[in-house]
Amino acid sequence: MGARTADTSYVVDAADIAHLLRRTEFVARPARVAELSALATLTEVVDDVLDLARNGDPQLPAELAVHDSSNSWTQRVNATYWWLDQMATRPRPFQERMTLFWHNHFVSEWDVVGRTDQMMAQNQLFRSMALGDFRALTHAMALQPAMLIYLSNGVNVKGAPNQNFARELMELFTLGVGNYTEDDVAAAARAWTGHNYNGTTRQYVFRSEKHDYGDKTLFGITRNWDGPETIDEILLNNPGKQLVAARFVAKKAWEAFAHQGPPAGVVEALGDVFVASGLSVRELMRALFNRPEFYTDLARRGLVRSPVEWVVALLVQTGLAAASTKAFDLGESMGQRLFDPPNVAGWKSNEYWMTTSAISGRANLAKKVAAAVRANGSFDHLITMSVGDSVDAVATWLGITLAPVTRQSLIDAHQAERIATNGSNAKAITNLLVMAMLTAEMHVPS
């Protein structure tokens, strides 16, 4: 389909809806496509996707809201499976997709933080503020224990200021490289002294005796800056910095939901909307999903599913629970284990996922999924069908449309396996399922 005009009052078609759902709800569920196709305009469709009230007030399981030092590894595994299941089953999965976006923006690593309660509290913060006020989210994140531990602000004190958090606040969370100086980092680090972590209560604490009350020069302004004021200077009080931050976040959102390298003018337009809305994430995402550029062929084919997105798609299509896939065990080999981004910059995308080892990891998980769905003879009926019909049935089951070359390759491979197995077709059926899960169409659905 060609590029849309800027008018979003047109009657939306099923292909547009399916694309929107794959990017916001992980999978274009047929029932959701049908439900949204009954709406008159794209604006109404986008508003429905953004209606997170349909999820109620999702809460953490009680066993994941506390830290059990004698059982912390099991908690970590269970946290991964719980979150994957939420992504697959929420009435409006966009809330979980945005939680994943913030998890990869305001990064903390479980291996560093080391506590279930703190990592899951951060996860719940991202969920509860998924489409809220970006400035409020940034303030809350800055004082959240997982971040205090991860970027060392929990031990940032006068006389020995630690620059980790101050630097990433500007470089990765709000402004981007080139929009601040090393002197700004040094000043911000001093401003955040005393905003610490109490190792006894396991909570944020302000230690006035550890705070540097001296004058600091931030963005050319000299005064007694305090830590939270640096966020307000960037996101509220300084229009120039606010616009830079708005465009920085808008670009990151576009590249997470549409494709790399935004078209000319898109980031600027989205940044303007973001600023005009008072940095409402909901309004930013509403504008993004109503952009005609979001529905071009480039956007449809512009992103490879991350391992997490691919696993969630399989959970939706198969109805399996996450634990049956061994996704936690295989996350590292696929290149993405929830709660453990590789560094403070988070996971990259597209070719980052397409390495030999990462594809091998996906293949191993596909085998686990195939074994689980083949239990009790499921899919044995495929062998009574023609080879072509078997391939088409599996593609339908996975919710994908195969390109002719992919379909023919699966037909040839499955035909050869049927012949090679000489009547013992269980392996041929299982391998067909695995091959279909590893097709390009499962990795780059369009």
C-alpha cells in the first residue's frame, strides 16, 4: 500500500490494522483485526490501541514483589516468564510493549541490581506510567532503587561525586550526545549528591550531610543546583533543551516502532507534538501511529522482531505458557534476556539479532515449542494432507503469509523429509513446524 496522506479520517483497511497491531500488540490477532476493522477511521483505531484502561490495574504477583535471598534465582526466572505471559495475554498488550520500551530506555540490569523487589518495582513503574508524563516518569525513575544501585547514584556524595547517573541522564535518557558538555556532567553529578540508597531500608534516602550545597554551573547557569532540578531544567524550564529532549525521545520511539532512519521532518513534527502536549507519551505515540509514513512499505518491513517479540508471537499463536518454551534458559543465546540488557545503552535492533549464534538460539527455542505443541499427537493430521496443504496449514497456524519462495522452500524440504523418513513421519512434521517458526516471515512480518 502506498503512503497515506496526513488526513486520518479515511476508512482504515485490514492491512494497516494488522501492521499497527504487530508493532503495538506483538501479533495481529484475527479477532482484534476484525474488531478494529469495524471502526470508521484510523484515529479511532489508534485510540482503541492506546486505551490501556481495558487492562484494569495490573499488579505484580505477591511472590515477585519481595526479595527472597534464598530463592532469588528462581524468582528471576519466574519474573521473566510472568512478564512474557503478560505480553501475550493482556487485553491491551501495548501497555507491556511500552513497558519493554522503557525497560530498554531507562536501563537497569538484574545482574548489577541483584534484587527481585527492586527490579520488579522498576518494571511496575514503567507499566503504570507507560503512556504518562515523561517528565514525571524521569523523576520517578531517578529515585527508584534499581536505578540508584545500577548507576551508582546511591553512593554519590559530596567530595567524591559519581558521574554515572548524571551522564546517562543527559546522554541516554533525555538529550543525546552533543547536547551537553563535560562541565554540565560534572555539575549535575554534584547536584545529585546525597540522593542515595539506604542499604538497610532498601529505599531512596536524601542525606543532607552528603549533599553538595555549593554553586554549580549547569547549561551556563550558576546557582546551587539540586538533583531533581536538573531534570526540570531539561524537560520543563529550558525550552531549547526541552525541544532537544522531545526530539531525542521521538526519534527513539520511531525507531523502536517503525524503522531505523526516520523520514525527513517526522522527528521534528513528533517532537513538536510532544512538547505541545506537555511531554505526554500518549500524545507522542498517538501522533506517531497516525503518521502516514508509519504505514508505508518501508515501515512494514523495517524491523526484525527482537527475540522477546518473536517469543511472544509464538506464545500467542500456540497458546503455550512462557515457561514451556525455556525462553529464560535460551534468552542469552538468542541475544535478549529480559531484565539484562547488555549495557546502559540497551539492546540494538535489526542486524543485532541476526547473528549465527542468535539464530541458533531461536532454533533451539523453536524445537522446544514444537515439542510442546506436538505432545499427545497434535499435528499428526498434517501427514494426511498434501505437502502444500500441510505447509499452508502451519503458516495459517502461525499467523503468517508466506512469500512464494519461502513456501516453495518449505514444500521442497518437507517433501524430502517425508520421503526420507520412509513412513515414520513424526520427525518430518516436527521439523516442518520448526522451519516455519524460523522463516523470514516470522522474523519480519508484514
